[in-house]
Amino acid sequence: MRSDPLGYLATELESLTREGLNRRLRVLDGEQGAEASVDGRCVINLSSNNYLGLTTHPRLRARAIDAIERYGVGSGSVRTIAGTMALHMELEHRLAEFKRTEAVVVFQSGVTANAGTVASILTKDDVVVSDELNHASIIDGCRLSRATTRIFPHKDVDAARRVLRELPAGQRTLLITDGVFSMDGDLGPLPALCDLAEEFGCIMMVDDAHASGVFGRNGRGTVDHFDMHGRVDVQVGTLSKAMGALGGYVAGNGALIEFLHHRARPFLFSTSHPPSVAATCLAALDVLMEEPDLIARLWDNTGFFKAGLAALGFDTGLSESPITPVIVGDAALAMTLSDRLFAQGVFAQGIGFPTVPRGKARVRTIVTATHTRDQLQRALDAFAEVGRELGVIPAHVAPL
């Protein structure tokens, strides 16, 4: 009998189980809401990137249904052959106006937008200077490009400067940061990095996935939030978080976008978005422009929940966004905290290595515009009860 060449994977899984990191997938039974049915249980959902509740917004639903009825369910091809529809072109034009750039190209996901762009615009002779906590898709793009990658400590602009000083004059260099870091919820030091890029002649790139629809006027992102228009060469945004649908995009000058049409492998070799997705994203842009109260509500809920966790004594790190980690350190403890919260009716996913460094395990929470104050208070009460029982917060701390 042939031996199993993948048998070693069972050993790896056993190791994950011993570390408390072997997690099964939670299954959503209905729509992605502030309160949702997960694994057959009604829970307050603090694990979704659905910041503005647009996954179920009536305007987005209506546009998706209309597009399916008019155009069908798929595009049938990659963009460079027969898969570019008028809806795709309209979406890219609208996104360019929204981001205040010359042009935009839409990708199938934020991951492919990051990885495809970095791998396309750099070669083995180039250098990337990257924050140590940048998203995994940026790391993948750096590897695919074969460029030399130099890492600087998280948000340490002085360290990035020292790296750049060591490089030869005229070295083509990409300086890259997340706009909002997805596990800690803090902002990249974009103004200081833009200064650095201009001083050393770097290409400046920001991954604004978790800032899209959240920061800046009408959700334009951290470039708008910090008023860095014209100083960031490559902006990556997402259509699958606050925008409520699916996909990513790159915004920049016309030459960048035209070059990506010819060299970005995800663009060249993946079927384009179904017409319903493109139409939904257009509706999401309409909502961002016409219903700014959604973003205001998101930030109101964020302030309330952050203050509640802080009052209870939880370590929430340096978060500046609706992403608020509850950092406990030990991976097994983080997973136990997550499971016990779920039993109390709160879905807040545990996160451990390799998504975050060892010793930095946490439960990550994300509030949305559609959470009610009652839901957030019930979640805080559950955190208080479970946190006391597990010794994460002092025993004398009472629910708020």
C-alpha cells in the first residue's frame, strides 16, 4: 500500500492542537449582521469587517439584483480578453474620482491588489522598505518581485530613515505601510513616511484596506485623513470591508494603472468581477457620498466600546480605529476567551501565531455602524464576566 506523502500534515495539526491554535471554521447561517446566526447560535457579531453594514443595505441589494437581471451572473473572461464590461469601467472611473487620482484598476481582492502590484512594479534589482507589521499580501508581493526587502520596526520612522541612508544613491526603492494595521487597529505614520519618501526619492505606497470607508471625508481613507493627496504614488483600497462587497483596487497615476493592465498577473489571469459585484460597489460609493451619518455612527459606537473595554481593565493596545484588540498574550488563553465569549452570545475571534507574533495573542473586536448600544453593552457585560473568570482582568471589576 502506498504511504501517505501528506502524512506529516497530521503531525503539524497535532502541534496546533497542543498550542490551542487548531480552530474549526465558524459557519454563518444567515446574513452578515451586527447580530447574526453563527453555528446555529444567535450572537453579537464583533468579528466582521462589515464596518458600515453595507452587506445588507437595501440600495446595494437592489443594484445587485438589477445587474443580474440585465447582465447575468458572470463576466465570462479576464479583463484583457472579453471580460471588461461597461460596469467595470464605470466603477474604476468613479473610484478614481473618489480617491482623487488619475486612474484606478480593480482587482479580484485586496490581497491580489497588493501582491500583484508590488510584484509588477519591482524587479530583483530593486528594494522594498516595509513596516514589520504590514499585511501578509504585501510580504507575498515582495517575495514574488524578488526585490531585496528591508524591514523596519513597527511605525519607527527613524529606523526607516537609517535603512534608506544605507542604500546607494539612485536605488529604486518602494516605501510601504498599511494605513490601518489590521490586527492592532493603529494608523501608519503616513505624513512622516511621505516626507521620507520625498527626501530619498522613494515610491510611496499605502495599503488602505481597513481605512476605506472608515477614515477621511466620506471614507476616502488615510491619504485623505492626513491630507496627503498627491504625495502617495500607489494607494490600495478594498471593496470587501466597509464597501460591503468583494474586491480590491489600486489608485494612482495613469501610467501606473496602464502598466498594471499589462503586467499585474492577477489582473491578466483571473476572471473579472461578476456584474452584480461591480454594480453593488457603485451603489456603495453612492451610499458613502449620500449617507455620511453611517460613518459618524460607526465612530460613535467605536468610542463607546473602546471606553467600556478600557474601564474594565482590558489591554487594547494602541488602537485608533474600530479594530480593537483585547490582548492576552497566551494563545490558548485567547482561544479560551473567544470560546467562552461565544458561549455567552458574543462572537469575537481569537487570533494567534502566525497572524500575530508569539506572546501577542488576542481576541480581535470590530464594531460596526449597525450595532445598537444595547448590543454593545451586552457584549461588554460578557467581556467583564468572562474576563474576571479567566483572570484576564481583576476579579473586583464589575460589569458596566
